[in-house]
Amino acid sequence: MEPALSPIRSHHVAVIGAGPAGLVAARELRREGHSVVVFEKQKQVGGTWIYTDEVESDPLSVDPTRSVVHSSVYSSLRINGTRECTGYRDYPFVVRSGVSESRDRRRFPSHGEVLAYLQDFAREFGIEEMVRFETEVVKVSPAAEGEIGKWRVESTEKEKRVRRDEIYDAVVVCNGHYVEPRLAEIPGISSWPGKEMHSHNYRIPEPFKDQVVVLIGNSSSAEDISRDIATFAKEVHVACRSNPADTFIKQTGYNNLWKHSSIECVHEDGSVVFQNGKTISVDIIMHCTGYKYHFPFLDTNGLVSVDDNRVGPLYKDVFPPAFAPWLSFIGIPWQVLPFPMFELQSKWIAGVLSGRIPLPSKEDMIMEIKTFYSTLEVQGIPKRYTHRMGNTQFEYDNWLASQCGCSETEEWRKEMCLANVVRKEAHPETYRDEWEDHHLISQAYQDFSLYS
Ligand code: FAD
């Protein structure tokens, strides 16, 4: 370990984005004594949780000239984890006393309740005074060539049409990773006459009335949207490459919803052929195939890059060794409980920047990343899954917590998260309304009383 930076130093830090990651980053950086400016291109805090009817002009979101809509949230969306697990560790996502009756009190509330919670968080901790709204960061680059340290942050303010060019000691990237769609490759698609879209541009089911729709993917979005659409569409077929080749299952409770294996090919006559041998005439294919990491503003001369959805090299998914600690990323891992992880990553970054928490040497960080990549390779895990955590997330969170001197992830949170994964898999249509883990809820609320 290299000695810590001379403690305790305060720095001028730019945070990009005022979604759940940027909000908690701003709080932790300021708590640590840094001066913080948060750049946010939208009009309000909340990031992806700001629902909008608006969709992009290109339903597949591949046209580079399109005007980008940030949120991928659809109208019926309810969170896919429990309230207790979803919130930040020290600002639980509970129904607070004195809030309006119109708030969604359910254990798995709608997207609007998450936005309200984030607005409460921002108000409670005075975050908005650090945010420059409607200000988009267009370029981040090292301030002086060949010199590691300061960053030049170029931004444009929409309303006043002001372009700013400023120097910061450090940049924390919190721009969100559910904006730039990934698409499935479908043999024959260039001559298929139907309509294609990505779930990024899905909002409501009514436009699918009487249509035959194929959704590709096995994410929460595919699961939710297929059920949403089935109430209006003539037929809904979900194609998933992780299903066995002969999969053809009618979903219970529906007379128009089927699960298949992957699509084998599509034809000029509008038909879609599945690996299970079924052929169906289809109107719309919706790609529910996830997103790509995308940092259009970041100019690091290739020292940080995205290759097949691996952002790298990153030490512990946060610091690129070439620029550590002056450039960092929050929210790169997926299949995680995001908010608690953002909170721990933020505390770590804030403490490392002030010199309170030491980082290994650049060489040691690079060595660790190389070892990690080799382990993935040996295990046959594709590059695009580099940042997928799942079961290893709590080990990661606990490591961050140990760096920051915080307590480890609560036992109830781990157990509740795992129980929810199992319930969701077994009962995708009812897991948000029926559960048995009452003892875990009691334990969670006992802990929450510390913060109320
Ligand atoms: P975001 O929320 O995307 O915020 C990023 C912010 O950065 C935005 O406000 C954006 O405007 C701003 N920004 C981006 N680029 C710039 C720029 N150049 N200049 C200035 N500002 C910029 N998580 C859960 O915990 N539970 C769920 O049930 C759940 N469901 C989800 C469902 C869907 C459909 C999606 C897409 C995601 C879901 N998530 C869920 C994950 C969700 O993305 C995270 O909870 C969280 O919103 C990520 O926070 P973030 O701050 O990293 O990114």
C-alpha cells in the first residue's frame, strides 16, 4: 500500500449526474469536506426515475442524430426489489410520517414513489444547492497533456446557452447506464418488414392492441412488459436464448402469452422462426436486451475504454489506475442492490480523495485487475459480464464498507434480497404483492429506527 495522500485535503470535485448515484456522491463528498458541483442535464433530480411520456424518434435508438431521452421507465413500472432493500443504508426507503396520502405506500411501489423518495433525500441533505440543472457535460479531459490530476470539464447550460470550461481536481462519473440500447442480432432482419423497437422506448401497452409481438430477453423488463402488453395484444411471444432449445410454454393465467427459446431467423414475409421449430407471423419485435455503458463526454486518450461492455481498466469497478483517484465511476456493477452500493462507493471515493483512505499503488491496482480478468476467462465468463455481480455483491459491499470503516451489509438485507430473487423467479406475476418474509421486515424496521 502506498501512503495515503496527506490527510485531510479538500478538493474541488465535479459530479456528473443527479440520479441516485450522483445525489449520494454529492452528499458524501461534501460530508468529507470537498467542494462539489453536480452537473445535471435534466430539470430535476432523480435520473432514470423521472418518468416521461416522451420517446425517441428512432424506436431502436440507433440513429446518432436522435435527441436522447434519458429515462427508460415505463408507466406501469413497480420496483423489482423490496422497499427495505432498495433504499440507501442510512436513509431508508420507508413511508415517512407527514407525507401526503397520495404517496404509494406499497412494499413494491411504482416509479413515482422512488422519485419522491429521491426528492426527499435531496431536500433533507440540501443537495440541490450543489446542482447545476439543465447543464450537460459535453467533454471531460485531462487539463494538461501528460499530467495526471486536474480535469477540464466543458458543459453547456441549455436555458442561457452558456458554455463553460472549468478546471476541477477530480471528476466522479454518475451518468447512468440504461440509456444506450444493446440490440439482439437476428438473422434475416434487414429484409423483415415488421416494426422493431427497444424497450427503452416502451411506455404504455395500448398501442400494441391486436398486434402480434415478440419480445427478446429475460430481464425484469421483458417479464413485466410482456404481461403489460398481453392485456391488449393479440399474441405475445417471449424469446430467450437462455431457455432450452425446445422451450414452448404457455404462461399460466394468460391465453395469449408464450415463452420460447431464441429466434433462429426472420423472413421477408413477416414470419419469425424460433429455435423450437415454431413459425409465427409477427408485427413487432421488441428488444428487451439491455444497455451499453456509454460515456460520450469522456476523453481519456484511450486510457479508459468500453470494450464489449467492459469498462476498463477499473480497480474495484471504481478507479481507473491511470487517473486514480482523480477520476472515478459510481454504479458500474449490475445485478446488485444499487442504492446501498452507490452509497458505499461514494464514501470510499470521498475518503480516498481526502487522503483518509489509502489506495494501493498503480502497479498493484493494475495487477489486481489483470488477475480478475484472468479469473473471468478461466471460468468462461464473457467480457460483457465483467461487471455482473449477483451473489458476489455483498462481498464487494463489505469490502467497500471495511475500507470506509462502516458496518457490513445487514443480514436481513442479504436474506431478503435472496428470498426476493427466488420469489420473483417462481412467481413473476405475484411476487410484488405476496410474501412470507415478515420476520425480515421486522428486523429491517428495527434497524431503520436508528435513522428516523
Ligand atoms: P441514473 O438514474 O440514470 O441518473 C443519471 C443522471 O445523469 C441522469 O439524471 C442524467 O440526466 C444525468 N446525466 C447523464 N449524462 C449527463 C451529462 N453528460 N451531463 C449532465 N448530466 C448527465 N433499480 C432498483 O434499485 N430497483 C428497480 O426496481 C429498478 N428498476 C429499473 C427499471 C428500469 C426500466 C431501469 C432502466 C432501471 C431500473 N433500476 C432499478 C436501475 C436504476 O437505473 C438505478 O436504480 C438508478 O436509477 C441508477 O442511478 P444512476 O444515478 O447511476 O443513473
